[in-house]
Amino acid sequence: MTAPRSHLALGAFLMQTGHHIAGWRHPDAQADAGGNFAHYVDLARQAEAAKFDAIFISDSVGVRGRNLASLSRTARSDQFEPLTLLSALAAVTERIGLIATASTSFNEPFNIARKFASLDQISGGRAGWNLVTSSGDGEAENFNLSQHIDHGLRYERAAEFHQVVTGLWDSWEDDAFVRDKESGLYFAPEKLHVLNHQGKHFSVRGPLNVARSPQGQPVVVQAGASEAGRDLAARTAEVVFVAHQTFDEARTFYRDIKQRAAAYGRSPDQIRIMPGIFPVVAPTRAEAEDKFEALQSLIPTVVGVALLSQMVSFDLTPYPVDGPLPALPPTNGAKSRQQLMLDLARREGLTIRQTYLRIAGARGHQQVVGSPTDIADLLEAWFRDGGADGFNIMSPVHPVGLTDFITLVLPELRRRGLFRTEYEGRTLREHLGLRRPAHRG
């Protein structure tokens, strides 16, 4: 049965030193976070004690950018491989969900199916796969390509990739492994299902050599917001991570995904839409604004321009930083994020500098700077009025930003009856109110 949508879902997006591009320079930041396992243990345990639904680790299979003047001034060049990290965190947590990004562009379905099935077994049913297609040529060049494959083709490939992975996850029925020492029967042969997939992009026999997941299948997350990304999410996703600048955008997207899902014969209530939120919180709004301005003052111009260039998939360094964003050619990169940046700059008449300052923390996600009441008001409005089922919390600086959200905002959300005080289940699906999928024999 589907759990009633009585409270919002919360994920803690654990990006190294935090989501502000200059956050690593903050006096309370863990500057070596990218290679500090103890730091992630602390964050995961904080989020679990606060009863978050999940922690989320994003990924890029390459260093983020080539502008050494900028790259050498950001904390974005060293990070753990996320499945390795989450497998270790599974051993030091008990209930919180564990979601990792893995690209369909630079992996094979069998490997991804096996890794996430293993993580789900290790964690007791807490794994989630954030399915992405990747967008950067820098990543492609690490995998025998001179440039990334076409946007439409990589989404076509991703849809088949998902089909193969979920098929492999059904290789074994729930009770296939009898392990009867007396009879000598280890598994029931009639409960093994060989996939034998033959498609345009993949030929995969199977079966998977990992037993069926404790939660049936790991939860599938998707983060694309282009037309191709929306269609893929409506067909495949159980959770959608997305970036919005306004409530109207959020509500339009929310309705669109739910309607598309219904058109594919899926229950709209079996998709949780969770926009990213970048909260800077303090006991008063004035204090929060001071905290935010202190972070903004740490951004070198070269870093800001490089960040915006990456977001729009176009080199902005030759253009006046205090001039307008130029006309941009269509990108084979992240189309929805490029459009988000253009819409923001055009709507508010922002210069290149003003635009990078606007997205230095939130990367195009909703940014809210204020008191606990201010933050809770926004989350409640989006949740109650059809813009979100929950939120991916993008703390500006780790670990202090997550601590601030937990100690200041969560009590206000709980006072309003918007967030749990205790876990009611043990698996990620139970936390999110998602059904356990039946085996498809």
C-alpha cells in the first residue's frame, strides 16, 4: 500500500565541503572533506539522528573543469567514488537511505545492477540509484571518446539501460535461495529467471549473481529536467531530483511529471519529486543574511565565471564580467540547466557577475536565506500547494550548515506536523512511502 503523503521527505545532499562554491574557505568548513571518511561518517550519523529519509552523494567521473586558475581555488577536484563510500557508511548507520549517482553513459548495466543490489544487501534495503546520463566532454574523454554522445541518443540509451538493470534485479525470486543442507539444494531452479536481453544498445544474458534486494529493488532516482529527461523520469523514476527558481516552475514541473507518469500507466503517487533547496539559516533573518554575504565575499571572480561557464556549457571568460550574459548556442551538455541560467539572467536583468553570485551556492536550485520560520514557510508552501513531495537539502558549508538546519529548522517543521520524529520503517522505500515492487517472473 502507498503511504499517505502526510509529511515531506528530506534528503541530505552531501557534497564534500558544502554546496557554496567558496564554502571550503569558511572557518568552520572541513576543508579536506573530499578525502576525509570520518567527515562523512559524522554527516551521515547527524542526518540519521535527525530522521532524514536519505543521504545523497553525487558524482562526476572526472575533475570538474579544466580552468586551472579556477579549479585550483575550489574544493571540487578530489572526491570518493560514491558506491564505495556508501558501502562503508552502511556499516556505521542503521536506518537512513543511501543514494548514489551512477552514469548510464560510462557504465554497463550488469555492473550497475550488481553494485546497487550489493549495496542494498549490505545496508538491509536502504540503497537508491540516481540515474544520470552525464553531460561533460571532460568525462567522455576519460572513456575513449573525444566528445559526449548526442543528448537525445544518450537518453535513449539510458532508457534501455534502466530496462536491463531492473530486469537483472528480478533474476531471482524472493525465496529462491533455500540453502537446504540436508537435501543438498542451494536454490530452487524454477525461481531463477535469465534475462536474455537483446536491444539496440545492450545485449545482456544474465542472471545477476546477487540475490533479490531486501526492498524488492533499489529505489530509482532521476535528475534530468529537459524534455528527454522528463520523459525518462516519468517512465522510470521513483524519486526526481530537480532545480527550480520559482514556485510556479516547481508546480508546473510537478504536474507535468505526475501527468506523464499516469500516461505511462504508473501511479503518480509512486513518484516523489524533491527539488534542491539551498538554505542559509540563523536565528534571525539579519544574521542569516550576514552569514550569506560572508560566504559570497570569498568567491574569486575567476571561480565565479568558470562556475557559470560550466553551468551554461559555454566559455564566458572572454566576455565582460559586468556585462550581460551573451546569446548562447544550443548545448549537447545539460540543456535544462543552461536554460535555467538563461531564464534567471534574462528575467532579472543580471550581469555575468550577478548571475554567478546568484548560483554560487544553489547552482540554479531554490535559495532561501532567513530565519527558521522563513525556511519552514517556503518548504511548507511548496509541499502543501503542489510543488514538491520533499526536498534535497543542500547545506552551504559542511558540517555546520547541516547542523544549523537540523537544530534550527527541523523543530519548526515538526511543530507544524511536517516531518517525522521517528522512523516507521527500516528500508528507503518505507521511509519514502513507496511500494515494494513485486517480482516480474
